[in-house]
Amino acid sequence: MIRIVLAEDQRMLLGALGSLLDLEDDMEVVGKAHNGEEVLTLVDQLNPDVCIMDIEMPSKTGLDAAEELKEHNCKIIILTTFARSGYFERARKANVMGYLLKDSPSEDLANSIRSIMDGRRIYAPELIDLAYSENENPLTEREKQVLELIATGNSTKEIASQMFITTGTVRNYISVILDKLQVTNRIEAITKFKEKGWFK
């Protein structure tokens, strides 16, 4: 019997997924979590074979939890709406065995779980295409640092003070960041950087 822990913050979807997997003769859902923190506790307590997680959950994302469970025996499957190359890259580095999209047919999930239990990795084809077609993060470490400080609500003056540079240099960095990300303002830059999964 394949013992499974599910993590999904949308309760209706969590219930539906659980019912679906429980219909399989060789699978049993032993625990359900609503966020990444609960997942870590359940995996420790129940020692499941497989943990299936959404990415965007409160208190700790699925990717954060996957990184913490990297050394655990439990096989991690990400089940998400988001086909983003940055997320996919993080998932691969966290040794995630499966990255599947929620709009896949339901029988694909059960078959993927069995394949993963046999030691195979299963990634949605869209992600593999995306990983090869999308560029890496174009920002330098310094530019990324500036954007992270902007994202946490720091003003130009505060950024200059924290990075020991002038406000003029900060404005130059911002101009280069907007140019490289092909956006028109700071909010768009933060949104695009976040959507690509480049914020660590």
C-alpha cells in the first residue's frame, strides 16, 4: 500500500484529491495538510511514502517544505497550477520526484505516483519545454539585491544606506533592472521576478 500525505490550501480540492486517491486499490491517504508547516509535522509523524503538495500555500510554500524534506525518505510530488521555470528549477534542486499540473487528467496522477514509487521522475511536458525555452534570471547578484530590498518596502534612500552606495547609483540600478526585465515600473519588476520564481 502506498501511503500518501496531501497538502493543499483549498479545502474542497484537498477533499476531492483525497477521495480520488483513496479509490485506488494500492493507495491510502494517511494525512492532509493545509499549509507547508503542517506538511512537515505530518511527514515526521506519519512517515508516508509520498507527499503531494501545492506550491502557493500559507505559512510555508510547497517548495519551502520540499527543500526541508530533501533528505527525507518520502518522495515529493508538486501538484500545481503554475508552470513556471523558476519554480521548476527550485523543485528539481530540492530533489522533487514529480512536478505535475492540476489540469492533467486525474488518472495521470495515480499512474505518476506508481512510476515515482518505482524510482522514476515525472515532470509535466510543458515544464520541460519551458525550462529549455526560458532564459535564466538576467540580473546580477547586486541588481537582485536591490530588487529584493524594493520588494520588502525599502525606499531609494534606505536601499542606498543599506548597500553603502549613493541614491543616484540605486536609481541607475533600478533603471537597468527595469530594462533587463522589460518592464516599465518597480511593481511590474517585482511581479515578473516573483512569477519566474527567481526570488529565493
